[in-house]
Amino acid sequence: MIVYNTTYTMPTDDARNFVIWVNESMIPRIAGHGLLAKPRMLRILSHHDQETECFSLQFETESSATLHRWYTEQGAALHQELVKTFGERIVGFSTIMEEVIGQ
């Protein structure tokens, strides 16, 4: 199993709108596409200053090939929409992880 994680940092003033956009627009569209599953969003409590908020948005998928397919079919366009909506106020980086030990 592959975990696709994107960590986002933004000014505190943008955090509420970002969470709403992710919850109401991004997650439902990704879930509806069907290649990524088990979405979860976590607030990162370390490594930020008082003027920023950090979040981790995670999804699971069966393989890196499936993740690549999702990115080409939907992910790149969603990224462009995020940039159009929030501009340079939000910065993110993605990490692809493979589960080694599960529950």
C-alpha cells in the first residue's frame, strides 16, 4: 500500500478557508475519482511559527502506478486549481510512502 502525503504551509489567516476548500471541494472530488482512498487531514503541531499553519493531507492507493495515473488524470488539474484559488500564499510538498508494517 502507498500513502500519498502532501504537507501544506500557509499564513494563519488562510488556514480556515483552506480547510473548508479541502473538505468541501478537493476531498470529495478525489474520492469520487476512485483511485485514492481513506483521506485524512492532520494539523501539524511542530515546525511552524505563530503566523503560519501546517497541515498534512493523506490518501492511500494500491501502487505508485495507480498514484501516477491519478496525478495525470486529476492531480495536476487540482494543483492548478489550488494555485488559482490561493496563489503563492500556500506552499506544499508531497511525499510518497510505502507501508512496511500495518495494523
